Amino acid sequence: MLVDGQGVSLVRDGMRLKGDLERMARRIRPDALGRELLVRAARIKGGSESLTAVDATAGLGEDALLLAAAGFSVTLCERDPVIAALLRDSLDRAAASAVLARAVERMRLVEGDSVDVLHRLDASPDVVLLDPMFPGGKRAAAKKKLQLIQTLEAPCDDEGKLVAAAMAAGPRKVVIKRPAKGPWLAGIEPDYSLCGKAVRYDCLVAPCYGRHRGAC
Ligand SMILES: C[S@@+](CC[C@H](N)C(=O)[O-])C[C@H]1O[C@@H](n2cnc3c(N)ncnc32)[C@H](O)[C@@H]1O
């Protein structure tokens, strides 16, 4: 880890990784946000003003920022201490940005394993987002940032536990980010999916909120 005037970075194998939520500024503009596949996947019909989400695999917080900009109060869970330190530094810097500050105010980082955190929540969130690392493929090769994160974290080996904890937290919807052609997380068939070129969002809807089957 390197701490300098520009914040906290991870430096390894000639690569340098620093959280940079500022580069998301264009994507959270009101005219762009509604086109984000994640925002569409997390949308709650008839949702109230005070929707809540848990990003159970926060990483560098980019997906959580999209949800916060869309109006969710987001609890970000990150279990890797190095990634959590990068994320905290990035959130601190983003809080000082005129463009990001309002969304960042709705983001709260909890360091720890989300399987435990989800069990200890005081109230059920509206949405739980899961984006665990998937085994290396085209996407991983394309993104240096992901390669560096992968040196810290092995692909997810507790898929079943993660989905079970997300469902047990009682959300209206669990949204799971996957590679466009990747397998379902823990082999669980979603109620419906939203597909983009590179990623797919599989949605599991709580029965009382009306499950329906649908595919890309
Ligand atoms: C692919 S990255 C997520 C990227 C994130 N969606 C973003 O927008 O930056 C997966 C992250 O989830 C974290 N993670 C995986 N399993 C976790 C768990 N059970 N609890 C907390 N964090 C977890 C990993 O440490 C890693 O930082």
C-alpha cells in the first residue's frame, strides 16, 4: 500500500490501483443514470422515497455509487482489508466532489464478511446486490484494475452461502451481476435477467413481491 498526497494506492507488479469514483461522474448524470442496466435491474415498482440496498461485494464501490445516485441508501460490505482501505479513501475523496457528494452521503462502508453482516442487519433492505469475483475470462484480461484485485482475492468459493445470506436478509429483490454468458450464481435460476453486451443482471424476487419468469 502506498499513501501519498493523492490518497491510498495499491502498487504491485508494476501496476497501481487507486479507487476513483470521480470517473463515474458522467454515468451518474440524471440523463445517463436511467440507462444503466444495474439501475434498471434494481428498480422497485412503486418504490418509496427511502429505498435501501446492501452491496454485499462492494469492491471499489462503483456499482454502489450508481445505486446511491439512483436514490438508494447503500450499505457497502467489503471483506478484504486492502480493498476496504482503497474504498474508504476513495469515498473520502468523493465526498469532497461537488458532483458526487450527494450520492456519497448515502453510502456507508462496513468492513467484514457480508454473510455475517447480512445476518446482523436491523431491517430488511429493499435490494441486495451480489457481484462476487468470477473465474478469469475475457473481462478479467481486459481490465488491469480487476487483475490487480484478483491478486488479492480468489474467485468466490462461497456462492451458495452468499446467495442464502442475501435471501435470508429478506430483501424485495436480490440482483446478481454476472458475465453476459456466465453461469447462474450458485446454479440458482433467476426470476428474470437483464442482459448487456458484457454483463447480465440476474434478479431473484421475493415471492410476496410477485415472482415472474423471464429471460434475456
Ligand atoms: C468483482 S469485485 C466487486 C466490484 C464492485 N461491484 C464494484 O463496482 O467495484 C468483488 C468484491 O467482493 C468482495 N467480496 C467477495 N465476497 C465477499 C463477502 N462474502 N463479503 C464481503 N466482500 C466480499 C471481494 O473482496 C471483492 O472486493
